[in-house]
Amino acid sequence: MYSRTRSAVCKGIEGRDVFVETDISRGLPGIGIVGLASTMVMESRERIKSAIMNSGYEFPKGRITVNLTPASLRKNSSCLDLPIAIGILASEGCIRTRVAEDWGIIGELALDGRVLGVDGALPMMLHMKEAGLKGIIVPEDNRSDAELAGGGIYTVTSLRECAELFCMGPGKAAVFAEKRGMLTDGALSLAEIAADAEAKVMHAGKDFGDIAGQENAKRAVVIAAAGRHGLLMIGSPGCGKSMIAGRMGSIMPLMNEREMLETAIIRSVSGHGDDSRRLLLARPFRTPHHTIGRAGLIGGGSYPVPGEITLAHNGVLFLDEICEFNKDTIESLRIPMEEKTITHFRKGEAYSFPCNFQVIMAANPCPCGYLGDRDRECTCTQADLDRYRRKLSGPIIDRIDMRISMEKVRYDDLSGKKSGMDSADMRRQVTAAMEFAAARGQKVFNSEIADSDIDKYCRLGEEENRFMKRAYNAFGMSPRAYSRTVKVARTIADLDGSMDIGQAHLAEALNYRIQE
Amino acid sequence: MRYKKNIGDTGEDLAVMVLENNGYRILERNFGTKVGELDIIAMKGGVIHFVEVKTRNGSICGYPSEAVTPAKQRHIRKAAEYYLQGCRIPWSSISLDVFEIMTDHIENCM
């Protein structure tokens, strides 16, 4: 007997259709799965068999052949457990099914017949929604993802429950599920989440007010946050670089709906799905350790998964102790930093991940950490310094919009706490600058202004042009350095509430670019 | 152990009976080779059937036929090849079969 059910898998971070064909023929009992199934899918045989028997159904006697189409798509997900099990029950005649194509099913099975959550449920659900299926059945564990994907998705806890729903057909099932709370609500109220998220980031226990002194660094951070510019902080150990970076979350603008969905999809695929709805609008903040390898950073694996740069999509990638990173690892950031997307090729297929991240780096000025320090002497040799600086190559440095040197805070500043800006002040400035930019008619962050739009948004006056020409020649800037400096100046002007970029704005922007 | 052996032998006797009743001619029983043993070799309509008999009491261990593992299948195939090399009877094709016998001995139930 033959049956066909419908499911989906993730290819990278995109959902793809998969049809599960099941045929039971005479022969020695066993399940054979074909259709480029990975080990994870092959192992489902044992789970399915136990789950079916422990759910009170009879396991069919005979040779079961399962075919996963399209045959050319590599499948690596335990989410096919449930559709295969349903397919087997349908083939056997255990459950009465109409044409199964109107239903999409995903879910992993436990041996006792429970349905477990799967990674990547969100993109799969969105994909199935697009296909206009009559019903989508997902694990109860993935309810938060299901709510993001919209209303009318069924959540189930066991194979038996799923089979029963499946038999009923869409009309009856909706009534039945409604009664038992198995249907998800419609889309979340964004305003509500936004208020929640705002409260959450503001009360995360990390406030810029904790940082005494360092007002120039805080100023730089405001500019970086308002325009999403990259930032490199250089300073002696303990001067507050990591503290500053760790508080970025409290002043970054919340994400909009599109960004939230993109980020939620990436979280879902990487298994970092967070149950709390509140975090949905907060920008991700990733802090990989400096021992991270290239695959961990930019993504990889034989079934490619997102790396840290993709997890930091729409958020911040903080690379602390940047000079301790492997050089090749840092260099691998070159193209993703420009392209804002990374493509991996595996077995003849391309996997693209978005990686529109804001990079924040922190480093010591030298290996011993005290070069240029007021009180302590640097013990590094020239060779040490050279080796250390080679870690940050020209191409990488050139791609970072802002660089600041930080000094240790003086004792007087330290004791006179709370004098400086706190997160609330800074957040207000950032928001005001962004609103100003929006009022100018610009829809993207200043760092993301396309090259073709530079003349439109960052027009310089005659005097400013002369000023920049002198700077360009005097500092040997590259065209990229030039355009990035102008974008930073645009952000500074926005913070100032000024339509035009003035010389003072350019000078401050240049100051962040030109460091020894 | 004795009990289990008896179940197996009884099962094979039963299988022979059923096969004979269905028009099979039994060629060999318990044909032992150094690569494996064939329970029953029978013939019907020019086809030589190599029959593996599996007897199970109750279904708690799964279906009897599931006990014919890939390794066991390999042994049977080898043994069948061995038999065919010395076989004088003309045959058109061969068939590797499993004969399942399920008994239901429920102890202490009344």
C-alpha cells in the first residue's frame, strides 16, 4: 500500500518542500529510506518503530520503503520522523487519510510516541504557509516559533494526537484543536513586544552609568550605535573596553519587524530559539572567544550551519582581544563585512546566510598591554609589536569605520561616579539621530548607505570638499576610507540635528579614522 | 535450552508438512555446509526453494522473520550457492524463503 505525506526541511536557513512517499510490500520486515537521507534521518527508523508500537498502533509487517522527494535535496533533520511515521500508518491503513498533500507535518519522535521540538521549525513553517497548505502540524515545543509564523498552526505533543488530527481533515480538526488549545494565535502584537523588549534591555543590569569617565569612548559608542558603524577600541588592560562593548545592547535601537523575523529564523535554525518573546526585538550580541575557528565564525559544516557572523545578523559581533584571534580567522571576515552575506558551497549546492553585523573589536596596544600607558612601562620589543600588529591587516582595518584609543581612568573620575552619560541619555541620542535620518528620507543605517546614494545623502559643501581633499591627500586615504569617513560624519551630523555635514562633523569623523 | 530446540524442530516438522500439502517436493532437510545450514530445500514447478524456518512463541520479541538478520541472510545465500554447485536436478530459478511459525503458549492464565 502506498501513501504520500508532506513535510519540509531546512536547507541552510530556508525551508524546502519534502514529500514522504511510503510503500509497504511483501518481504522481510524492515524500513528502507532513500532520497539522500543523512545519518540523522536513517536513525529515525528505530525511533519510528518504537514510537508507533508504543502509541498503540501495530507496526506493519513487511518491507517498508520510504522515499523522500525531491531526491536531489540532501536531507538532514529529525523533523521527518513524524511525517514518515504518519506515512507508515497511512500505508498500513491504521489511520484513514484523504489526500495527504494538504497537510504539512514536522516533528521528531521519542520512543514513547511523544513529539519533540526540532531546530529550524520557523523557516519550515513559513515555507509551508507560503505553499498555502490546509493544515500545518508542528511539535508543541516549537509553539513560540509557530506563533511567529502566524495563526492556524496545529501543535501536537504525541504521535497519537497527530494521527487523530490528520484523520479528521481540516474542517473538523480546526474545531477539535481549538477546543484543546492546539491552535496557535495570530501574529504577535509588535507594539506589545516592543514595550517589553525596551523594558528588558533597559533593566538587564548593564548600564553605561556604571562606567566612570571614558566620556570620549561613550561618545564614540553613541555614534557607532546610531549609524551602525564598526568600532575598534584600543586600550590598556582593565580600562573598560569589554565593559563598554557589553553595554552596547542597552542603547541599540530595537529591530523592526523584518529584522526581527530574519533574526528569529537564524535563531531557530541554530537551535538558539528563545522562548521568551521579549528578546525578539532586541538585537543579537555575539561574543565569540578568540580561540574560535573559521567555520565557527563564518559558518560551515557538511550541512552548513550559521556561524557567529550570521548569529550576529542585525546585531553586534564583539571580537574581544582581536589580536589573539587566528589571523586567517580574522581575514575570513573581509568579504562578509562588505557583502553582508556569506555563501558556502557543499556537494554542488550553495548555502547563503545573511550576516549584516556591526563589528566591535577590542585590543591592547601591544602584547604586554601597556604601550603608551601613563604609569607603566611597556616591556615589548619592536619585534613583538610588529608581530602583534600584523594580526590586524590593512584590509581589515580599512573596513572599520571608527577607531578609538582609550586610557585608564584617573582616580578622581572613578570616585566621582555617575557624573557621565548613562544608557538612558545615550539611547535618547541614538533614537533622536535615527529619527532625524528617517526624516531626511533615508531608510537605512548610515553605514549601509549604498555607494550610489552617497551623493544623495552625504552631499558636501564647497568648503567641506576642500577640507576632505586635503585630508585625503595628507593621510593617504583609500576611496573606501573616504566614503566611510563621510558616512560617519553623516551620523555625527544627525546626532547634531544638522541637515548638512559640516567641517566639525568631518573633523570628528576623521579623528576616529586616523589613529597612529 | 532443550525446550527451545524442541520448538525449532517441531516448527520445521510443521513447515515440511505444510509445504508437502501445498505441492512442494522436499529435497533436503537440515542441509549443513561449512558456511551455514539450510533448514529445508524444496522444489515446486522447477523452482528450488531454500526455506528458513523461524518459530517464535509469542510476539514479544518481534516478528519471527525479523530474526533473519542481514548476516543470517548472507549465510543462507552462501549455503544455497554451495548446494546448487552439487545439484543434479534441473531447475529454472531459485527462491530464498522465510517460513514463519508463531505459537502462542500462554502460561498460567486461567
